[in-house]
Amino acid sequence: MRRIILFFIASIYLFSCDPRQTDLSGEVDAYVPVYGSLSDIHDIAMEPQKSTLKPGKIYAYKNYIFQNDLYTGVHIIDNSNQKNPVKIAFLKLPLSTDIAIKGDYLYANNYVDLTVFDISDPVHAQLVKRVANVFPGPDQDFPPFRGTYFQCPDKSKGIVVRWEMQHIKIPNCRR
Amino acid sequence: MKKNILYLLIILLFFCQCEKDTASSFQNSGTTGQGGSLARFAITGNYLYTVDENQLKVFDIISGSNPVLKNTVDVGFAIETIFPFKDKLFIGSETQVYIYSIEDHANPKLLSSAISPQVLRRCDPVVAKDSVAFATLRTNGPCGGTQSILAVYNIKDITNPVEVTTYPVGEPYGLGYDDDVLYVCDKQRGLLLFDISRPYQPTLIDTNINDGSYIDVIPYQNTLICWTTTGIILYDITDNRKPVLIKNIN
């Protein structure tokens, strides 16, 4: 068993010595772990409306339009006046990407949990339920795809909450 | 990851709830909202269906505030999207579409994963209207192919779509329809409108709408909600052939 592990480590090492496709700046596309802690992930709040940074999925419900802001939360837009819809609030919901709504309950992912919000008053959406550990989290050791360079995770920095493709110098791992 | 979401999806989009006049369901507290084509969450009836990389999960949401995980189904690899179509679920992965029956809501049953690759390949957003499906096949990026097209299929037999006609387009993404107008997001040419009153002969409506880089659309009541690379752009589609810019929300 130990031999297999040693062999595995050796092959990772060998792979990591491959000549790399670098551009003039010596950088390559590589996956980089994004770290977080459970307290960050569970830091959910209603905030005033704000600018959209990474526009994500859209959803329409009653007189409201929702747009996920990738990995940070959900913009809430009041469309009662269809001539002038306005952002009214931001639901801070770390690591969320998807929502669906029925009967004034908004369902959204919050890392590996399913969360439920009562949105009968959307500006004051209330977390009413958390169903823990129903979605798989990102692999703690490897990025989601093979055949790529990546920065080896440093476990002292926390949980790997996602892998992000970046253009970096000398990624220290390859898979 | 964002790039993957944008580029690697099989996108299945069904607009059965898109009719402009939804006044009755509008006031019903049990109203279900409407998602876009890249969704991983879908509600149909009293069930929330979610997909992750490999699995389909079924949550009973009869008690809205207390979802109960009822079932977990191993589907395949690199699952990207889920789309409810009548009593079926279309689950898109990078390489194929899986069709599940949800006649028994909590127990999805695999019907088929054998859709012809030239019909519903990856990167192919689809909308279905009655027995007709519209798909955009994008050829740039990792998806292969030679010419991006809008394709029209006969889906009377849902497990065996038959291509009837195609129309060349630029770099298409999501699409959706309102009545007899089909909206197609095209990164090169803007928002394209097609008259689909004769669905097997879609004709391009002469417009020039190019206010952003369009990713997906939801026709909703009299508004066309467009997801763009900068946020949302809204159009008044009271006259569905002549969208009028309402505003950008960034």
C-alpha cells in the first residue's frame, strides 16, 4: 500500500516537471484554490442593493427578478413598475450559484447546504431552514478537471470552497 | 468555472410557463417562479429537483419551509443542467442528455440517454413548444462543429427528436419564445428575433438589437429579461416583435 502511495507521489512529482506552456510573462492558466471558513460561509445577511460583480443565473417570480452574483449572493429587483424596475436589496449568501422559488420560499445552495428563505417580504428575507450536507463540496485536493496545472492546496489556510482558473506563475502541481 | 458554465452546458429550456397572461397563478401563494436555461435547480409540482456533478436529488417541498430529501439518483458525469418538460426531466451533461420520467415524482426513472448526438449535443440550448423544439448549436469554443445554427426539431416522440430545418446564426447561447416570436442570444449579432408562427420555417425578423453580450433570456409577462455579461437588460415586449429597451441593471 505504501509503495502505491509512494509511486503516486512520485508520478505527481514527475508530472510537475513537465515543460510548461508559458506565455512571455512566464504565466500559465492554472486552477487556484479559494479558501474559506464555515463562519464565512454561514455569514448570511440582507444588505442594501449594490452593483453586480459577476452576473449569474436569472430567475423571475411574481413582481420580482432575481440575479445570482456568482459565489456571493442574490440581487433582488422589484419589477412592480415595469417601466422602471429597481434593485431593492442583496441577499448575501456565500458560494451560492442557483435559486428556485415556490410559494414565497426561495431555495438556494450555500456551499454544501440547501437553504430556505421566506421571501414574503423580500427586503427582509429570512433564513428559515438549512438542510446540511446535501450537495457535494469541491474536492479538497484536486481541481475539477484533469490534465491541468494547479496550485497545491495549503490546508492551513482553510477549506477549499471552490477552484478558480487564474493566470499565474509557476503552479506547483499538475494532474 | 464561470467559463465552463457558459461554454460546456447542454441547456434545456422549456417555456410552458411563459405565457404573458398569468394573472390567475400570479396571485396564488403556491406560484412557482421561472428560471433560465442554465439552471441546476428546478421546481415542478411539490418537488425541487437539483443536479450536481454526478447526482440528481429530489426534495419534497410540500411543506415549503421544510424540504425533505427524498431521493438521490446517480446520473452520470459532468452534469450541468436540469430542465423539467411535462412529466419528464431533461438532464444535460457535457456529453449527453438523460431523460427521466417523473410520473412518480419522488422516484425519477431513466427513460433514455440515447439522444442522437447531432440533435442535442453539448452546448445546445433547446426550447420546446408543443411538439416542436428549437435548439442553437454553437460551434466555436470547445463544442466542435462547423457552422452555428438554429435548428428545429419535431419532438412528438420525445426520445427521438427529428431535425426538420436549420438556420445559420453567429455565436448563439440561450433562447426563449413568447407566443410566435423566438428570441435567440447571439454574442456576435446581438438579440435575434425569429417569427415562428410556422415553426418549421422560422424567419428572421428585421431588428437590430445589440445592447450587450446576451447569455440567456426569460420572456416573462410583458418583459424580456436578458442575462448579459454585465448584468440584466430588460425589454418591453408588449409588442413581442418590437422589444423596447426598458433599462440596464448592473
